[in-house]
Amino acid sequence: MDISRVLEEWPYEPDRITVRKITGEDGRKKVQMRLDLGLLQMEDTGRPDGQRPYGFDSLLEYHENRRKLHILERGSDATFRLGAEECNQLRNEALQYYYRYLSLFHLEDYEGVERDTDRSLRLFNLIGKYAETEEDRLSMERYRPYVLMMGARAKANLALRRNRPIESLHFIEDAIENIRQFLRKNNREEYFEQSGEVLYLQELAAEIKQVIPHDPREDLRRKMKQAVDQEDYELAARLRDEIRELEGSNVGEKRER
């Protein structure tokens, strides 16, 4: 059918991502993204194109099930592999979810973004571990920092919506550290300071800190977590003792009042 009328009623705006939700003729919610030459329409849940490959919600779930059956049959996943065409199909599916979580973020549907970005990371992990060739194993890794950033932004916004700024900050800081670990693992840690995703998350963290009432115990807890992550248990123990001293003094002050 000619969609000219739809496009005329919903102008394309080149300087911004134009998205909306509608109710389809089947009564289900749809997500639409306006493009210069038309529009994308996606299901709000499930696979964005509405397909159920092999009876599963997506190809990712299908191959995850294949892996489980492989382990049941052979006792391990040591010989489980994804062929070149299977990896290509998974990459195409990942692109569908990218368009959707990008759209959902601009619609402030942060639960949907969290769902789809977490799923994308599962897909990256599956390909990265089981693809037959190194080229396929590495094919999605360059997108990992971006997906980590988008997932953290969604989780942070949800926490802010619930008036939990400290929790929001932790999501951002965890994502920054995960990107650092990713770059270190791939011998590219020198790019950490230049990473666009890291710079954006650092700016977001600074904004969140401005709305958090200062509590020295939170600084100590963050430092203690970093010490534990770095296996510096002596420093972690000292920081723990400092936190207990502060908490004890606060209890004493309350009793005096």
C-alpha cells in the first residue's frame, strides 16, 4: 500500500531522531522510527520484526537452546559452534534490536532499553565464544562499549525516576569500569581516555553527583569496592574500618540528640 499519506502527516526531521508508539491493527503496540525515505515499524516486545524463528522468540534464544541441548547430549559445550551464516543471521537480528532500543530510549521507555541492551550483550557473548572463525568471534565486539553505555544510561534514568541518585551513579560507574576492562582485555586500554562512550558517561556521572547529598561514607564505599576489584584486601579492610567509625559516630550523634 502507498504510505505517502502517512509520511506527509509525519514529517522527517533530519536533525533529530523521530520516533513514536502506535497501536497496530492487531491491537499490539508498535514502535515507529521516521527515516528520510520512509519509516521503520517494529514490535514493542519480542523480536522487532514479529517473527518467531524455529518457534523461538528470536534466533538468539534458538541458538541458546541449541547450546543447552548440546551440553545435555555431550556433557559440555566444548564442541558447540556457530557457523558463518548463523553468525551473519545473528548480526542481522542484532541490528533490529539496535533500532528498537535506540527508538525506545528517545521515547524514555528505559525498561525496554535495559531489556534490549542486556539481550544484545548476550548475543555478543554467544558469538564471541562459539563462532567458528576469529573474524566472526570479533565481529560484534567493537559495539560493546556503546551497548554498555546505552544500557547504563537506561538503568541510571530508571534509578533517577525512582529518586535513587546514588544507585544511578553506581550504574554509570560500573559501565565505565566495564568499558575499561573490555579495552584492557583487548590490549587497547590506551584508548580509554579517548572513548566517546567513557567521556559521555563521565559527564553524566558528574551531573548525577550534583544532586547527591555528600556523604563521605559513599566515597569510602566506592574506594573499598575498587580495592576489592583490584584484590587489594589490606586497603579494603582499612576503608571498611573507616566506614564503621563514621557509622558509629553518626549513631552517637543521633543518641545525643
